[in-house]
Amino acid sequence: MDYFCPMCRNLNILVLFSLATLFFLASCEKEIEVDLPAATPRMVVEGSIEQGQPPIVFLTMSQAYFDPIDLNAYQELIVRDADVYVTSNGNQVQLDLICSSDVPEELLPAVSELTGFTEEELALIDICLYSTIDESIWGVPGNTYDLRIERGEHLLSSRTKINTPIALDSTWFRIPGNPDPDDSLGFAFAILTDPDTLGNAYRWFARRVNTYPDWSENAGEVKDANYIAPLGSATDDAFFNGLSFEFGYFRGTAPGSNKEDDSNSEAGYFKVGDTIAIRGAVIDRGALDYIISFEDQVATQGSPFASPANIRTNIEGGLGAWIGYGTSYDTIICAAP
């Protein structure tokens, strides 16, 4: 006796219909080429000035989205022929071009500390920036600094202020939850008292200044060559104006780092035995807007659900930022609970 299955019959019809639909869609496939308009190259500024330090300005040219990214291409983007001026209190100084290829090897650690580039980057790429040894234009809290850049048809300008530094009340290391004696990973915490004037803005940097142990693949190296600002490093006092408040930060990662503790379970954590140098900075509103928009782009990079948005800039005639930092420093010794 034959067995009749109505459900099986419906299933067969559904499968045949699905196959027919797929065949129809495949037959309609067409290659579409999008001719993107050529973007006009613009100058990109990465400039900063801190109290007691010279101005530092790094200039590159923007490139098209699909242009190659390699060392040779990067070298070509660095701007080495601009006239760069910084003015404060009526005193104008033209900055000098300084290239890593001209710096003696024994001075590379000092240049790395000053510029934020690692010694390896300075040795591998001829990085050029603009600065000065003229201390009359070095950073002073309360002063405003005007930046002017001239290069052919490019004319850029910006203004920033070094606000009065606000020291952190206290800093410490904490392992979250209820740690047992074997726990060693935690975060950096601090307390800040905000002045009773709305509109203050801040940025946090941290750097591990101890070296890797002998058994590490990076044995003997200082853990962080420079200060690192983690994502979410900047904020204003909209929600805590005039208050003392506690906050914490995870450990940031240097761009392009392939160190073991940046890719294993220790990533994002400080560790018992670390010595953390803290750099807290007061910044102006233009710098805050740039930093927040930049970090939002970094955090959502590659996400199809992120809303597209341009990075804000305080540079007239170009891209990037010119930032004044009123900084204070502190140190945390990461000890077991």
C-alpha cells in the first residue's frame, strides 16, 4: 500500500520553488562598477603644546580611500616643505623641520618620549615634524597659541589654549570584584575635584614604565614606550561640575602593537607589579570635540551598524587638531590586595 504524505508534498513544492527563485536571482546577477570621484588632497595636522614643552606639529597629506597603504606611501604623505608659525602674546616663532634621520641614535629615546613615536618607528621611517628650541614660545598655562601653516595654495590656521592644570586628588590600582590571592589583573582609578565653572574638559593618559620579566618574549623592554590614551579618554564636566568624583580606566593599547599582553587575556588590564605613570590633562572645547569624534570613529571602525560621521576638526583650511594640554602627573604602584 502506497503511503501518502501531504506534508512531504508541500515540502517538495517549497524546495522546488526555492531552487527556482535562486536560479532566477543568479541569472539576474550583474557586476556594478562605481566610479568614485577623486578627492582633493587636504593637509592633516597633528599638533600639540604642553606647559614647559615646545610646540610639536606633524603634517601629512590625506589620500584617496583605495590608495595603497605601505611604508613608501606613508613616506610620501609626510609634508616636509611647509612654513609653520606659532604665535602667543604677540610673539611669533617659525618652527624648524626636524627629521628622525638627522637625530643621533643615542637621542632617539628622548625624541620618542617627546613626539610619541616609538624608537622603532623613528628608525624605520624618516619621520619629520616641526618644533623649536626657542623657549619663548614653549607652553605656559593660561596662554593662547595660534598656529599658522603655509604651503603653496594651502593655508591653515588654528587656536588653542593651555588651561590651568588640575591635579588628581588620588590615584590607585584595583582588582575588580572580590579578588582572591591569585588574581593579578585590574584597572587604574583616580579621584578628581572639578572646579565650580561649567565647561572644563579633561583627557587621561597612562604608561607602564616597568620592564617585562626575563621569561617574556619582550624581556627587558619598557612595557609602554609612550603615554597611551585609551578609548573614551576625554570628557567634560557636564555631569559633575564642581564635584569630586571617582573614575577608572582600562589599559590602552599602542597602535599596531603585537606584544603578547596586548593580544592575550591581559589585554586592557594593568597587572600586579606594574608601575603606572599617569598623565592627566585639561583641554579646551575644540580639542574635546575632535578627540571624542576621533575615538568614536576608531571604536566603530568596520561596523556595518555604525552611523557614518566626519571627524570634527579645529583646523581652518585642513583636517586634524591643534591641542593645548595643561598637564599634571602621578604614579601608581600596582600591588596585590
